[in-house]
Amino acid sequence: MSQKIERTLIFRITLFLAASVVTVLTIPSETVFRYEVRQGSPWAYPDLIASSDFPIAKSEARLQREKDSLIADMKPYYTYDSTVFENTMTLLQNTLQSAELKMIEKQASETGKPLKQAQAMRDSFAFFKKELTLVITENAQKNVLENLPPDKKIIILHGKLATEKLTENCLSEKDFYNKMKGFESRFASEIYPKLNYLLFVAPNTMPDPDTYETVKEERLSSLSLNSGMIQSGERIIAKGELISESKQRILYSYRQFLEEDADLPRIKHTHFWANGLCFYSFMPYFLCRFIFLKKELSNR
């Protein structure tokens, strides 16, 4: 019989505890901003004084405008690959060496050719080699892009160093090729070697969308959500003053600040009562357990 009473008591205490905790947790928070705010209407209440420092939140429309402006002002990002120039110069050196060997072999096969004419061929090749090296070095060292973007300025990454550059100072792959075609026309004579000049044309500056997105997200996240601060004790609005758009934004910010600020003591208050209910609800249970245990021992 005692066990049945004990179980009934435990059930009732548990039920009471659960109901009490649910009740405390669902208590609505007290409204701390009891004013009606309507833009264009006069402030119908006494002067409103800030009880504490609080930020003035930007409107969603203003935040969106600032984000759009930030994105519009961003410039495309590119990464410079220095190995392209190195590979181009290696290819040029190997190509010229091969062309020079062919010239020497040709001279050797033409034993009857006068010495003066053979020297002229060597001088012509030396001039060709000098001019070709100059034009390729001059252009391959520039930022060569597959296609020039419509933007007037771009950001080029050389390792970890970012440099802003005018696109007019860069070359497109097509521009580079046209310069090589001009060189080919200039040295079209049979005394000069015939080369595939397209081999020396390669872009060395590639689009870097990943860096662009990373920078964009960093800049967007650094945008301030607030447009200013109201100091404690500062008058927010005077009685009878018309509620302008800016005043309405300040009043909404103050209301948000008060409601967020009020949540902290409410949470502490709720935890205090919940812990108290747990303590005082379990105390009878342990007391009953002690009494029943004592009675069972005395009956043995």
C-alpha cells in the first residue's frame, strides 16, 4: 500500500513540476516601448529621453543600396602567372638555337658560297635574333589577358601583392598575336628563318573569381549595420515634434534596443524561477522517500 501511495505522490510532484516550468517559460515579456510611431504625425507623448546609449540601425533599403554600390565599385581580380614568361623565353631560346643550327648546316652544304655572303647571313640572323628577343620580351613581360574586360581598371595579384592597373596598359592575347604578325611581315625575306610565332603568344594573367568573391564577402560583412549612435540622456524626440523618416528610424532602433535589452533580465528571471521550482518540487519527494524508507526499516 505504501508503494502505491509513493508512486502516486511521485506522479503528482512530476506533473506539478512540468506544469510549473512550462508556465514560467511561456510567460510573455513585458512591453517596454509603449508608444505608437506613425511617420508624419506629431509625437503625442512627453519628451523621449534615451535611457542608455544605443545604435541607430540602417533601414533595409539603405543597406541594400550600400551593398549594391559596394559591388558596383569592385574591380575584377586577376592572378599573374610568372611561369608563363619563363616558359616563353625558354621556348624562344630553344627555337633560335634550332634555327641557328639549320643555318650553319645550310652554310656547310653550300661550300661554293663566298665567305662574304656567308658572313652576311650570320649578321642577318644575329639581327633577327636580337629583334625577335626584344619584341617577345617587351610584350610577354606585360600583363597578357585572354580578353580585355570592359572595366577601365583591374586588380592583379602578384603572389600576395595586389596591384591596381589600367586595362589600357595590358595586352589581350589577340593584341600580342597582331604584334607578332607585324614582326613576321617585317622579316618576311627568305634570308630570315620561318617560325610559328603563335607559339610565343600566351596569356599570363588569368581571371580570379574566387578571390573576387572572397573580397566581396569580406567587404559586405564589414558594412556597418548602424548609421550612428544616440547617447544616454540625449533627447530622441520632443512632444509635438513631427515624426520624420529619420526620427522614425531612430524610434524603431530605440524600441529594438529596449526589447533586446529586456530579454536578458527576463531570461535570468525565468531561470531563477525554474531552478526554484525544481528545488522546492523535489524536496517533498525526497522527504517522502526518507519517511517511507524509515518506516520500512522499522517494520522489519
